[in-house]
Amino acid sequence: MSRIHWTFAAAPVMPDAAGTVDIHGRIVHQLAEAHDIQLGVAGVLIRPMLSDLIRSGTWERRCDTGQYRLSEGDCHHYVWHTPGTPHSNVMHYEASHADAACPTAKSLPDVPTATWMPHFRDSGQLLRGNSQPWRQVLATASQLPVTLFMTAIRFFALHRFHLSTIRPDMFATVFFAMAEEALAVHAQWSSLPGSAFIPDSTGLIWQLSSHCVGSDKPAITGVLPSSARSADRPDLQRARRVPTSSRLASQRRPY
């Protein structure tokens, strides 16, 4: 099998291509797996990453197929198909190590107030505002001792910030507030198998599952309001036991 050969090339696209290029759905899975983060978090990182790397990364071209590879050192690699044309799409992502092991993740700048992190399926729009916080989001998500499911993030946003929809300009705000609470919630976890319901500092009830497919981390699968009823919390439910004699009596037919 011949060895794939890449040669350095000039950037084939403008920076604003990050907001309009088609992105293959497999990439969100590749990004999540490479960095041990959940799909809901990975989904908002791709376009901001591309926007940043187009400006600062290295472009290479594969002569036999015409594909391009956009890289940042050994940390991130995106493969583009026919960039700069109407059929342009990003079709592959890989990383040489999890972001939790990345040296640059140890000294990230503070998150700016204005952020913009759209979902990767929201194509055809130019990126607005500051997309730089993708580095802080990726590093934090990768280093967290728990995995945050998107369902849980949405309910946290609803109960903590009263947001029925997490807009691109609010994702970073919601995520970092949740990440801070996640550390305290995880510290209360008993490590027993199954699900646990743990309050955070504001009284919201976090549902933690000890098992998460594809990760060794436990998963935060839901966030309930402090007023959640017992019907919403399996740990508070108690099945009513009917005495055997009464159950048998109710099954007898009268003669």
C-alpha cells in the first residue's frame, strides 16, 4: 500500500468558509471520541475550531486526490474535500492525543465576555462574535471527571438561566457554569453502580449515571429542579407491596 504524501500548500479558502462549509456528521463522533467528551459539546466546537485554524493552522495538499489537510501541530487535523468550490466539505478529523493531555491546555487565557459557538449543523451563516473560547471549552470538557450529556446541559440552562434554547452566544456561559457545578457534584458521588441524584450548590438535582458508553467517566444525564416530585426521581419511589394473601384473594372468582 502506497504511503499518503502531503505537501505544504497555500490556504485554499477564506476564514469565513468555516461558517458555510458542509461538515460530515462523522466528525462530531471523531472529535468526541478523540477527546473523551460528549457529542453535545463536540457539536458546537467544530465551526469555531475551523474558523481559528484557517487563520493560524498549516495547510497541506494530497496530490493524488486533491484533498487538503488543515492542521495545528500534532493536536488537530481536519481533512477537506474540494475546498473553495460549491461542493466543499470537511470529511475527517483526528487528534494525536486527548485534549486533557495537551500542554497548551494548561495555560489558557480567560474566556472573553462575548462568545459565539454555533452547532456544526447550522451551516450557511458567517460566524459572528468571538469563537476563540472553543479551546477553553474543549480543554475543560476533556478534563472534567464526568461527561455532560446535551439533555442535561439543556435542562441546566432552563433551570439555572431560564433559557428554553441555548443560543450560540450563550453556550459558553452555560457550559462553564455547569462545569464548575459538575466538579462539586462529582465530589459527592459515592462511586456505586447505577444512577445517583445529587444536589448542586443552588439546589438543582443532578442525575448521574455510573455507566457511559464509550467513556470511563460517569455521565450527567439530567438536571431536575429542586422541587422535582418523587415521580421524577426513581431514588424516591417506593413500590407498594400487596400481601400475598390479599393478592390471591382478589384473583378468586365468586362461586
